[in-house]
Amino acid sequence: MTKPAGKALYAASSGECNNNCVFCTDVSWSGRRRGGGAVKGLPAAAKGRRVVFTSGEPTLNPDLPALIAEAARLGCSGVSVITNGRMLAYKDYCSRLLSSGASEVIVSLHGARPEVHDAITGVPGSWAQTVRGLSNLLALRPKGSRVQVSVNATVNALNIGGLAELRDFFLSLRGLKNAVFHGLLPFGRALKDWKKLSVRYSRLVEELAPERGWPENLRLWDVPLCAALPRAPEGACEFAMRRTEMLKRRGGCVDGHREKKALRCCRACAKLSVCGGVYARYLETYGDGEFHAL
């Protein structure tokens, strides 16, 4: 039996998207969607690893079932699909995805209210479709199914004020594997509008942290550990550097950790190899006062 590799392999599975998110990393500084389309297949190196289909909107690719089937043939340890969930509002499609062979479906929802989510996606009515799709996933999943359902949200200035409400909505959903909140990545459209969209890590954690205990399925992604503790437990924090590798559309892989800077205090930190430091763009905006060695 092949031993799974440590890093998940993220694969771009569509060159199109039906949302127009303000922080999209697939859009260049000029506002154009990056070319290249979807990967045509998976490399042999995917064997034994978790594969995550993402980038663009995977459900718009008619070849998604074939890509999922290929991952199964390669003996991948798991197959996840990250989606905005709008296609899942159609029950027939939702049922097909649930029976496709994917082991996890991760739905992106960025606000507990339509006005917040729709302002972030740039598409009126997208909140209603995404919530309906998420409801379909949980309702149509067969009893005893091994398909796990998770949700994620990218935290930014447009949703920070309603973060606790969104957290409570996620945690109210029965049968959810994880509710993941992402720090904003300084790439693509988010980099262009960084000053308008970014928020301090300390505020993110303060707004997100429940008053009574931290639920096991509440997660933080790419928020420096020293800025998260003690409000968030170490076990709830995950990082691109440790966990991901990106599969380029034309083949080859690149580490999921990019453009982080190790501060002087980071060099003495026992966790530097886990989180990799702080994004340089963040430091330019907020300085280094939130960070310390662990």
C-alpha cells in the first residue's frame, strides 16, 4: 500500500467562474482571469495523496467527474472539491457530485447574510444559490455516505463585522466536517485592493473566537500561530506551507507557501517550519507588533 505524502495536491480544474470575488487569486493585477484553463490530468506523483480540485469553479468543468475518476484510479488517499456551491442548488447535479467518487465537498460561503456574501462575490443572488446548494448537499447525502461536507470563508473587511454570525451559522449545520476561516492571501485581486480588504489577524481571531470553548471542527487557515494563540488552540490552525502543493496547469508542482517573510522573532520560534512567517505585504501594512516567538 502506498503511504500518503504529507502535502495535499491542489489542482486547477476550471478556467471559468460564475462568481467575481473581490479577493480572487485567479485574477491578475489588470483584472483579467489567468489563462491556461484546467489541468488535463493528474501526474503519477498524485498516487497516495489527497487531491483537491479548485481554482476557477470546478463544477463548471464538464470533465470534473472524469478527473475525480482518474484520482480514484491513481489510488489517491482522498478527493476534495472546493466549490462556490451554486451548481449544487440543482438537485440533479448535486446528486451526481455526491456519487462521483469525491470524498469531500467544500462549499465557500463568505457571509451569513445575502448582502454581505453577494457584495464579496459580485453576483446578486449568489448567496441564495450557495445556501441552497449547501442544504442540498447535507440533505441528499445518503445515510452512511463517506462523502464529507465542509465549508470555508475568506475573512476580509467586508465580512469581518459579521464573522461571529457566520461562525454560528456554520456550527449550526448538522453533519458538517469542518468550518474553515481563511486569512486573506495577498495575491491577485486581493493584492490590488489590499488596503481596502485586509484586516489584522488579531481582530480576525478576536471576532471569530467563541465565548465558550473552541469547537473541534472550527479551523483557521494561514493565520500565524503566535497571532492566533491563546484564543484559538494550536490544533485548530493549519498552514499552506505545511499542507499544500499546487499542480500547475501545464504540469509540475509548486509549494503552496509563497512570499512569506521570517521576522527576527520568527527565527527563534519553534513553529517557524509550520507557518513560515508572515506575508511581506501584511507587514508593510500593519507592522510586526502582533508577532512573537513560541
